[in-house]
Amino acid sequence: IVGDITRLRQVLVNLLSNAVKFTEQGEVVLTVSSESLSSLGPDMAPDTQLLQFSVSDTGIGIPPERMDRLFQSFSQVDASTTRRYG
């Protein structure tokens, strides 16, 4: 993997931890897919792959009006969830 494996691991752990934490019933699914990038041109090594990670769950979710907070510095979407979920 080209990139920071420690950060990748931390992002996946955070996503999965939150998914489990806020899913009382149902499922948490981690999907990993790969796509060959060799067709992008001769500069790409023949075995270059793009990995895509996806975490989905049946938990409480994030309301659409709060989605803008996802990529900001840490903030709790709803402080009341801390009381319920820890």
C-alpha cells in the first residue's frame, strides 16, 4: 500500500468502532473492493490497484443537516448520544 498505513488503520478502526457503537440491532459491514489502474496509462505499474473501503451499518445514522460536520475537526453530532452510547 502506498500511503500512511497507520492512518488508514486508524480511520478504519474509528469508522468501525462508531458503527458498532451506534448499531444496537442489525449489522455492520466492511466492504473492500479493488480496481486495476494499469489501464490509466504506461506510467502505472501493471499491478497497480485502487482499494476502496466502505463501512455501512443499520445504526442511528447522521441527519442530513449535520453531514457538513463530517470533515471538520472533531465535534459530536448530538451531545445527547454521548449520554446514551458513552
